[in-house]
Amino acid sequence: MQKIKVWDIPTRLCHWLLVLAVALLFATGIEGGGWMECHARLGLVVVGLLAFRLAWGVIGSTYARFTQFFPTPAAIRAYLQGNWRGLGHNPLGAFSVFALLLLTLAQTLTGLVANDEISFYGPLYKLVDSSLSIKLTGLHHELAWYGLAVFVGLHVASIVFYKLVKKNDLVTPMLTGKKEVAESDKDKAYKGGGIIAFLVALAFALLAVWGASGEWIPKPPPPAVIETPSW
């Protein structure tokens, strides 16, 4: 057996920052009140992380690319039959990754136009009708508890299952980037995902954050000043 590099630094960093950000979003969302401003800022952080991961999934290193681990029916069938061989995400793990990315993206997009009808308004609230904003706010809450929370729980449970039952540690490689493989696979370390690709993905992430922040939306004109007669 020999250890080779499977997960690059940007993939690992994005993964763990997303874990931390989502956990804090749940905490601040539950607390509400004065924590909603922090909640909104964390939402923009998640927008940036998701945008980076989507870009990195196209131009990143070998095992970070979506095409490398997309869960096709043939790949899932081979995995269930015990015939799948790979170093990145297995087909069922890949399905979990795509589901979590899509749920987090939906959660973020609905949050950008949400409002609590009191003091909190998402940065893109003005782009939708008020009644639609209310509906999407309800969907935002439902996705959090009946979608994202459930899938996160299943994701964690599967990691524990692989560790205890299959004796396959999935956490350590995502921390160190290295995975223990057979001697015959020693030449399969990841390739690509250099500095140019990183800068492109980072630029895409920053552009997404700026777009989600609503800074580009024209500000309403100030109210007209009415002069009161001196008499």
C-alpha cells in the first residue's frame, strides 16, 4: 500500500469552510433577532464557496471535477455489484455530494430574497414580488429542516458507517489530501488545478458574491426635502 494525493487544498478548504458556514447558518437562523445580520453575511460566504466549488468542479484537479465522479446508472450498478474501482467519490457518495450542493444552492437562493416581514430583508429582496418573497421564505425554512438537515444527517451517518463497518476512513483523506492505495495505483495522484485555474475559480466566486450582495441594484432616490414656511 502507498499514499498518494487525491484531494487538493482548494477542494479540502472549500469543503470544511462550507461545513462550518452551514453549521453557523443553522445556529444564527435559530437564534434570529440580532443574529440575522450575521446570518445574511454567512449566506454570502456560502454563495462564494458554492460558486468556487462549481467552478472548481469544472477546471479543478482530477478528483475534484464533476465529470470524474458523476453517478451514472452504470457506475452505481457496478458499485452495488462490487465491481466499481476508483479513488475519488464512489457513486453513492457522489450522489450525496450533488444532492448537498443542490440543496445548499436552493437554500441560499431562497434566502437571498427572503424576509421576515419585520426587520430582515434578503439582499435581493427587491427583485421579487412581496408575496413571492413570503412563499420563498417559507420554502427557505422548509428546505433547512426537511431537506438540508436530513441530507447532512445521512451524510454524516454514512461516514460513520464506512468508518465502523467497512473500515474505510473518509474523513482523514479530506483533512490530509492523501489516500492509501494499492501499489498498482501509485501513479494515479491528482493532476491539474494549478494557480491559473484557482484564480479563475476565485474570480468567479467573488463575482457571485458581489451579485448576491445586491450592491449593483440602484438605490432609491432620497425623499424630497419639503421646506416649511418660516411663518
